Amino acid sequence: MPGPLRGVRVLDVSTILAGPLASSLLGEFGAEVVKIEHPAEGDPARRYPPLEDDGESAAWAMLARAKRSVTIDLHRPEAADLVGRLAAAADIVVTNFRPATLRRFRIDFDDLRAYRPDLVMVHVSAFGRTGPYADRPGFARVAEAFAGLTHRTGDPERPPVFAGYPVADGVTGIYAAFAAMLALRQRDLTGEAQLADIPLYEPLLRMMEDFVVEYGATGANRERQGNQNPHISPNSLYRTRDGRWLALPASTEQMWRRLVKVMDAADLAVHDSMTARLEHREEIEGRVAAFVAAHDLDPLMALLRDAGVAAGPVNTAADICADPHIRARGSVVEVVDERTGRRHLMQAPAGRFSGFDGAIGRAAPALGEHTAEVLRDLAGLGDPEIDDLRHRGVV
């Protein structure tokens, strides 16, 4: 069944991860997404290693699926009107240029709503459109550090570390897609244009629900605790006898009682509250680590599963692609690109819904593959005008 966003058109005027992710998520559930790229260079993500034989990023198949590519050189004076004419045919514009850059290109919110008075714009930037840092540059890692996530990540006796993936891009991309739906709903209720101003750091700050509240209550900064959870014990990564790693968080009283039983450690049951377990964290973590270290991963997982204990392996990409549950749900799929003939493993749209389906849609486009058809169909340009723009290097 087609997604609920069918009939919604998205103009993606963004580069690299958070903005393009937001538009991709909308595209997976039915929106038509038109991506603006530089005519010569395209999105920088096209060149992220590893590269295919033709020099295109292997990840591009995932990052740009379900989009059409239109090339416009935003530095050219004629570009602002072209973007405006495309915005007139769009419901949502997603961008992640700095505020000053949007103003210089003349494609900011006020510029584009002159073409569509009820336009929705989702503007992702490092620090937001307001405040003294509004025009500072920044990427995901800058936002993670600024929001405090990096400060609390890593071992207590070592320097802070980044997460294994630029979390700010992922979290903000998802939040920006959510913001697009909120703004679209408000537009439909009021008939008024809507601007969603989403800094990279704010969704992260919102996500860490204990961080600021704890400081306000105690005056103390939460420091790095490695794999331990400041509020829960046991909660860590434990190594098995065969050298694998297991995530085991006993986050509730019921889960603790089940774990004590499967460990045959009745003496630990005396720690019958989270406060007591935090006070005896070193003893408890040591006992759990010893229990896990006495078992190989697969039989241990069966033992914990039968006891109703929440636990899971630390998976590699190879583990994920081979996992029977992931395969059964179709969380990872193989897609054949008809344009290149390549077969790509990639993540499927997340979630399953009773009334509609997410879809990968069209394969990632070649640079500028749809320029002529989009300018013709959505901007109303004739072929001679398009040829002239192409000749002058505007598109």
C-alpha cells in the first residue's frame, strides 16, 4: 500500500547527512523528493569512500534513494528564481545551509514563500537561526560535543570519545522529518507558511533527558562512566568465553530477579532496589561479568532468552546481515540498481504499519539525471530555456 505522504512534494536543498536523511525518510513513505545538487560536484556524499568502479560512493545508493537529481549552481544570479519556481510546486523545502548562506543565495524562508505563500521550510543548521552562534559552521561531531554527548562518552580515566557513528546527523535527520510533519499539519490547519528551525545540537540535548535535570538538582556534572549506566546496575557489555560481547541491562526489578535466578545467585537477591544495586555496583558487575565469561555466546543467549532476560549480542555488519530475525523482518534488503546493474545491501524503511508500507522507491540518481524533466514539469521551463541555462553553466 502506498505511503501516507503520497502527493507531498519535497525540495531537498541540502548536503551531507542530516538534511538529506530527513528528505529520504519522507520519501520512504510516499513523498516525491527532488534534490538540488551542484552541476559539477554534486553532493559531497557522492565521494565518500568506499567508492565503486565509476568513482561514486557505495553509500550513495542508500543516501539518495527515492530522489530525483536536479543540478543548479546556487552561486549564479539566475539560480534563486529557479529554486523559487521549484519551491512554488513543493510542499516542503528541506535545507541545511547556514542562515547567512541562504540569505546570500536569496533562497531563505521569506524569499521562497514569495513563490509559495503557504510553504513549509525545515532548516537544519549547526546552531539554529537565532542566538549569537547562528552563523557558526558546524558538523555532527561539533554538535555532539556542544550538546554534552561527547563529554559523557568514553571511559572515566580516558579522554572523551565520539560515538561510532555521527549521532547528531541521524538524530537530527529523524527529528527534522518529524518537524516537517508538525509544520505540514500546522500549515494545513491554518493555511499559513511554516518555518521549522532545527539546530543539530538541540535534538541531542532533548534526547539526554537526565543530563540538565540532574545538574539542576545536584549541581554536579555527569561524568564519563564507560559502558556503565549512571542510573542502572547491572548494565554493561560483558565478554563471553568465546570472545564475543553481550549487552545485558537489568533495567527493572523484574529483570533483576530473573537474572539472579538464571545466575543461581540467590545471595544477590538481597540487593532488591536500584539504589542498593548502585551502592554495590562493583560487586554486582563483577559477578555478572564472571557469569557471562563462563559461557559461549549462543548457548548463553538461549539460556537468557528462556529465562526472559533482556540481552543481545554486539553485532557487526556481517552479523546483522546474517541474523535470522533481521532477515525475517526484511530490515536489510538487497536492491538491484537498474541504472548501474549493481546489487546493494541496504537498510529497509524502519517500522511496519497496518495501513501503509514504507518503500525504497527509485534507485539513487546520477548527477543531474532529472534536471530537464523537473525544470520542464515543475518549473514550467521550455527546452530552449533549459538548453540556454545548461549552456551558461547555471544547470
